[in-house]
Amino acid sequence: MVQIQPPEIPTFPPGDLWSDEPPLETYRHLEELIILLTSLNRFWSDRQDFFAAANITVYYSSQQRKNKDLRGPDFFVVLNTERRERKSWVVWEEDGKYPNVVIEILSDSTSSVDKGEKKLLYQDVWRTTDYFWFHPYTLEFKGFTLMGRKYVEIEPNEKSWLWSDELQLYLGIFNERLRFFTPEGELVPTPEEAEARALSVVELERQRANAESQRADAESQRADAESQKNAILRQKLLELGINPDEIGQI
């Protein structure tokens, strides 16, 4: 009797994997990732259906190629998932979800990989809808979106911003940093910028209140001076035997 062997069940490594990313090359690279991460997390503070991360590993295959050139994305966003802390993004532990948006911060040592191997990986394997790259020193900035099975370059608007249909936000350069902008063209602020803006509004309101108080004080002083002048005039008329109340009567 021929014995039928059961099919092999693929085995995956443990899902609770630590990220294994190299340190960032410069402070400007770090600052850029902090800006992207904190501004988006604040802007979507009322949402619980996404995961945004910077400089952590994406594990997508049990046979994943251990190539130092193919590390995780610098910044990525996964939509329609639970918003919670993770050590890394493990695709087989996340219902097979891959990043919807990837942003690579270019450097002289990674630029060719980001524009070549990684772009093909995101296009052909991950099927990441929107892919952007930005160089924080040269300010080179491009974006791509999947059309069918291939990336096509995103056309900039009149402000040279690129639209991400996945995020429903623009990406554009502001003060030499890559930033998010709303569909209405408003800058998506970092928590620090939002706080400073709030303090500015409070300060403007304080200044307005002070100006209004000073105006009221000046008006009160003018009224007091007018009243005092009328009292002196009335007294003078009485001294002359003139009844001030009869002045102007026929």
C-alpha cells in the first residue's frame, strides 16, 4: 500500500521579532524621521486604524534574504490595522499586510539601493501603493504610485508637492524638510509646532484683551474729563446768575 505523505506545512520564525536596523547616518536623517512620525501621529490622534513607524525592520518572509542593503524602510505606514506598539512589522503576524506607503530618506551610501533594488521590492513583492524618496541635503524628491503592476511617477502640483492617495495628504518640502500638508494646503504640524502655534494664539488673544482694556480705560478717562469740564462750566454759569438748565430753551 502506497502511503501518502501529508503536505509540508510552512514554518515561520517567531512573530515577536526585534527590529534589526543600522543607526541613521546623520542627525538630519534622524530629525526628518522624527518630524514625519510625530506630525502624522498627532494629525491622526483620533484614529486607531493605522501603524506608522520609522527605522524598524519589516519581516515579510521566513526565507527573507539577509542582505544588509535591503533593510527595512526608513518610514512606512500601514493602514487598516491596529494602532499599537510593535518591535518590528512581521507580515505573517499581521494578516499578510504590507506597508501602504513607504518613504526612504536618501544618503550617498544608500541612494542607488533605494532607487533600484528597494523600489523593485516595494513594487513587485510588497505591492506598496505609494513610494517616495527624499534627500535631506540635496533636497531630491520624487514619488511613485502603483498603476497596474508598475510604479509611475507622481506629477507635482503648482507648489511642487506630491499627492499620496493612500494618506490623503500632500508631501512637500518646507524649510528644507519633507513635510505633510492637508488637501487644503495647511502644514501638518509637529506636536512642538502645534504647541507653539497654540501659545501664539493665546498670546495674540492676551494682547487683544490688553488693547481692549486700554481702550476702555482711555474712554473712561475721556468721559471723566468731559464730565469734570461740564461741572466747571455749570458752576461758572451759576456764578454769573445764569441757570444752565435754561440755556438753549426758547
